[in-house]
Amino acid sequence: MTPHRTLDVWIRNHPGKVDGALAIGLWLLLTLSAFLLGGFSGQHRVLEFIIGSLQVLPLIWRRSHLLLSSAVVVLGCLAQVILLQTFLPSQLTVPIVVFSLAKYGKRWASYAGLGAGMLGAVLATLRFGNPTGQAIGLHMLPSLVGLALIVLVAWTFGDLARTRRLAMQALSDRASRLEIERQQERDLAASDERGRIAREMHDIVAHSLSVIITQADGARYASEHDPEVARETLGTISETGRKSLREMRRLLGVLRGDEQASTRPLPTLADIDWLLDETRTAGLEVTSTLSGSPRRELPPGAELTAYRAIQEALTNTIKHAGPAASSEVHLEWTSTGLEVEVTDDGRGAAATEENIGARQGLIGMAERVALYDGRIETGPRSTGGFSARIFIPYTED
């Protein structure tokens, strides 16, 4: 951050200190120095010092207590007009007060400050603008016009600053609201995904428990007739239980509520062809390739994650890639896991922030993949279109 930027940030973050420094500086320059150096003379010297201080020191609170500090300055100016016959240097703070009222005050306070400033210009001209004692006439007009212009210019700049301040505040409020809305959308997307995981967990756990119950019944029977078969059956029960426990730990790690589970069958990688046929029926031209062979089986939850990721990518292509787009699905079994890439040659619109639905789907997809220590990369392709790459590693026993 540059020194200028650092100073600007400090000034905006410490308005009270800035106003205090301004008021003390003006008081030292316009009031105390005049008092010590003989600028105030005659029998009203002390009174001039007091009135001058009243016109300057309230600027310390020109933002924290705007109306009160402005009223004190106005009273100081009235006291000068009534009690003194000399122009005080501290009256230079009047344009600052008018500016502050126009920038920080309510609209009625802004106009009141303008009116008080104009009235003060008239009174100051009548009181101090006729030192020769001549009758009121056109010879006083230049002084009146000059003072009125000073007040008007100060008010105009304050009003412009007010307009800019309100515009910046509106932009900041809008940005805050948009960020809150985006966070709510992310939370809703995550909540919806957790709900889907909760429904699907039923099938994974139910399948494992069904196997365990069946094998346990068989082992109980075999223990009386064939102990070797019973031992093998108990091994199957143990392995199935461990797999089920791993699935439950992953899924329960992201769930935040209970919801009645669905009992519909869960899709696996074996159902990819059916998904592609359904996608073609929806009007998207899609091809698929498969390379390699698995070194070990993925758990049901991981296969489901891969299936859902492909489904989400194809859904986004149908929604956002355009009417003439085509898509390609490539699955590759590697030495470390399953790699899936879904690409299209459409407009790549699914990558833009305006497509909130697509972003929600990508959020849910990323959450699913993260359950199995996988990774996902999505974004527009350099040659046009959109790409989604998913990697799901083999699960360690």
C-alpha cells in the first residue's frame, strides 16, 4: 500500500482525531497566535480571545456532534456581531461549518447552514464592512457579494461531497447485500446437497446391513455343519461392516439434520450408459470413452459421486452451452483412482457468475468429491466451451 493510500485510509478510519487536529491547528493559528502576538488589542482583548475560541474549538466535534458544534460557532459569531466592532480571523471557520452541515447533516440542517451563512454575510457586511461610518449603500455591495460567494461555494462543495458520500454508501450497502445473498445461495446449495446425501445414505447403509444380516444368518447355520464356511462368512461380515462404517463416517461428517431417506435405488458407474441415453433424449449430442481398468473397486458412495458429477456437468451443458453444443464424457482408470472429464463445445456460459444455478451445482459437486479426498477443476476451455475434471482416488482400507 502506498503512503498516500495509507494516509487516506487512516484519515477515513479516524475522523475524530482528524477533526481534533484541524480544530487545534486552526485555534493555534487564528486565535492563540493573534492573542499572544497582539492581534487582539484594546479593552476587549480577552473577550475577543474567548469569542475566537468559541468559533474554532467546536470544530473538534464537527462530525460526532454536528448540530451542537455548529450552534456554538453560530452563537460565537452572533456574540462577535453584537459585542465587538472588529473582524476576527477565527470567522474563517464559518465556511468549514457550512461545508460540514452540507456534507454530513440532514437536508434541513444543510439548508439551515446555508441560510445562517448568508445571514451572517449580511450582518458581517453591515457591522464590519463600513469602517468609515458611511450610510448603507452600494459601496458595501462588493463585501456582501464576496462573503456570500464564500458561503455559497462552501455549501456547494459540501453538497457535492454529500452526494458522493451517499452514492459510495449505497454502493457499499449494495455490495454487502450481494455478498449476503451469495453466501445464502452457497449455504442453500450446501444444505440441499446435504439433504440429497442424507437420502442416499439410506441405500448405502441399508445395502451393507442387508449383506451383514444375510451373511450372519448363514454363518449361524454353517457354524453347526461347516465351520470353514462359517469363518469365511464372518470375514465377509467383517469386511462389509468396515466398508459401511467408512461410508457412514464420510457422509455423517457433512450432514446437519435428519430427513426421511428415500428408498429408490442408487445409480453407479454401471448406469452411465443410461444417463447418456437420457441426455441424448434431452437433445444434447454426447459421446463417451472409457480407458483403463480399475485396480480395485470404488465404494458405492464414490461411484455415486462420480455419477452425480457427470450428471451435473451434462445438466449444465444442456442449460448453458447453447442449442448446437455437443459434449464428451471420458472416464479413465489410473493407478491411483478414477479420472472423469466432461467437456462441451458450447459458449462456456456455465462458468460465469451470472448462472447462479450452475454455481450451486458446482458447489454441491465439489462437496461430494471432497468427501472422498478427491478434487475437481471447472472452467471455460481455451478453445471454447466448458470443462469439468474430477478425480476420485481409491479408498484405502
